Amino acid sequence: MTLAKLNILSLINTQYIKTQPNMSPIHSIYGLKIDEILSSIDRYLSLTPFNIENAESNVAFSLANRRELGDLNVKRCIKDINRVYVSIGGKLNDKYVYFQRPTHISNTRFPVNSIEQMVPLFIRDNNPDNKTLTIIIDNFNSKPVYDLNCLLLNKLPCQNMDIILIHHRFIESSLTLFMQYIIQLCNVCSIKPERFMICNYVKHMNRPNFLEDHDEKMIPKTIQSILDDDDNTKYENCFYEWFGYNFYLYNLIYNYKNCMYLHRVPYLKQDLENLIQKHCIDNKKYISVIQSTGLLKFLGEIYDITGPETGDNGKMATSILKVLFDTNQIMSPLADSSYNIQTYDDSNAF
């Protein structure tokens, strides 16, 4: 995606912000504490305001309280949504990005994919049956940067979508409250697991300082631990992590729980990069035969945020594995016609 040259100071004027047809205006939340943020979301969704008084005991969530009164009452007062996408750390900072490797492109600048991190292409569909709530939360550096992101989001052709843009830097306690709230929201709205995604894009191009390194480790660990709680296992596989500033994997996210160890296997990641280079960057016109169950499993848990929605059995996105199979770019004796990977012994997988 190529961004036009932008002058932040000249663009930050609300009179220029025009929303697309069938899209609600961006709901902005800036400069609030976590309890005020959740209350603001409640008001936007036409729910009883969040009450922080007993939040630590997890009984003060308005969503939970209203659910006790009956789901039918809740569904009558909430916005009509059946998909939820949450983006953490995807804000637009710069127009371009540089990659350290491969060395022959180290001095070449490429357009950033921040807009796709906030609103992936696969949820920008025109299907009237899809009612998407997109929540974008990040620590914006300044109000002008926040306003610029709001401006750009308002210009996206996103039909049947509500977008909430939040300025907040997570600490473990606020992230815990936020996650508990989002899970309650998904439960109240009867959101199916395959139609809920929370994606973490908190990565740093250069070596992170102490606080940045802490955030990079704390955020995924906290999110997955909450999803793994006995009361939340319905959504335990709904968390995705960005590969970060890797030239070949820049537009890809992977399922955190299912790939917690796979993405750390050095040669497996190299095989993934080689495959993406051949078929997605160099556009080689031949078929790759894959005989590694580890790589097949990995591909089945990876998604492209710049790829369009394809209606894969009601899922929000289609895996790289299915895309490559469906376009006859890969084949494997280890997968059947439905792309089910044969059972294998972990000790021999890699």
C-alpha cells in the first residue's frame, strides 16, 4: 500500500474527515484511564457503563452483570456485531520502513503496513452479513499522530464496520482488565471463535530499550494466559502475533498458542522465508513439494493481513497453507484434499 506524502500539521483538521458510506464514524478514546476507556466502549455499544469499584474481583463488568439478566435483553441493546477484531500496537508512525536483510535491499525503503495492521484487508469486505467491530489500541506519541491515524482510518472503504480507536499504553493490570472485558463482550454477542481475532503488533525495528523489551514480552504472555483460563478456553486459539520487521514475513501473523514453539525452530522459519520468497515475492511459477509436517503445520497457522477475505467456512481469514494449495503453488503427500495434516510424532517433526 503506497501512502501519499503527508503533512501531519496540515491534515489534522476535522473538516477534512469524511467517512465512507455504510461506515460509522470512528469512535475516538484519548487520554482516559482503563476504567474510563471501558465505560466509553460500553456507551458506544449502548451498554450499561462500566463500574471499576469491584473490577479486581471480576464482578463489576457491565457486560457480565447484564448477561445475568438474560442474553436476549443484551442482544436488543447492543450494536449488531458478529465479528470482533482487536489490533494492539499497529499505529502509523512513519510512511516507510527499512529492512536490515537481505543486504541488497537494506537501503531501499518500503511502504509501511500500519493501516493493514489496524484494519486488515481480510475484514474489509462488502458482505452485508458481516458486522465487524474493530478495536485499535496503541500508545500514540502525540495527539497529532493520533488524529492522523483517525483521519486515515475514516477514509478506508470499510462497510458494515464500527471502529474504536484508543490511545493507551498497556501495563499488565490494564491489559488484564481489557482482555476480561473483550472476552465478556464476545460471549455476550455470541461471537464464534473463528470470528474473533486479537493481534499483537508491538515489535521494535531496532534493539528495544528496557521498557520496550518488557512490553514485547509482557503483552503476549498476559493475553494468552487470560485466554487459557478455564473460563475462557472457548477463545484460547484466537490470539495472533506479528512476525515483526522481517522482509519476507512482514505482512504475516501467526497463531500464538499453536505456534509458540514452531516459530522458534531456526530451520523451520528459514524454510518459511524461502517459500514466501519464491511464491509471494518472486512469484515463481512452479509447484513446491513440501515433505515437512512442521512446515505444513506452521503454514496452516499463518495469515496475511494484506490478503483479501475469501469466505473460508465463515472464518475471518484464510491461512497461507490453503491459499498456496488452492492456487496450485504447493503440494504435499502429508496432507489430504482438505489440507488436514497427517498425525506425526513431535520427536521426529523437525
